[in-house]
Amino acid sequence: MGRHVWVCLGASCRRSGSPEVFKQLEDALAAEAVVAVTRYLCFGACAVSPNVVVMPERLWYSYVFPEYAAPVAEAIRQGHELPGLAQHVPPMIRDEIFHKLAQDGA
Ligand code: FES
């Protein structure tokens, strides 16, 4: 199964720089054949934007400002977690989005 990186491009995340994050992740992970980088429109966690979700690992990174895109890309590439940017979203929201993305085959 391939891996999927979802970058929120909803209004709040956009204001916090997510279009730049999207571009940086897309460029950094372009050589990874099994990683797709895709736009998402609002995970419902706007207070901790910009948000990035990695499936099927069920990793959720918040406050991914453009300056953090490179370390996030490296963590995704190496398959490890970045604890400082994780765990900022209430479990209820997290689980709902993970469930939805898993159902959609992400
Ligand atoms: S705009 Fe990104 S979580 Fe709502």
C-alpha cells in the first residue's frame, strides 16, 4: 500500500502558509514513488494550522509552518515521527479524520 500525505489548504491553514508547505513537501517527496502528496480542504482543526496528515501511519502534524516542511519531509521519508509537531489535535477530531481517510483508501 502506498503512503499518502494530506496537506490542508483550507482558509486557516492557507493563511498560515500551507500552500508553501504543500509545494515544499511535493518537491521534497517527488522522488519517493510510494508517497503521494495531496490537498485537503479543512480537517476541522483550524486552531492548530497548518495541518498535515500522513496515512496509513496515522500521523498528524500541526503548526507545520513553511520552515518545518523540510524536517517533516525528512521524517516522512525515513518513516519516523516528529513528536514536537504531533499530539496537538483532540483525539475525537483525529480519529474521525483518520477513519474517513482510511475509508477513502488513503
Ligand atoms: S483550514 Fe486547515 S484544518 Fe481547517
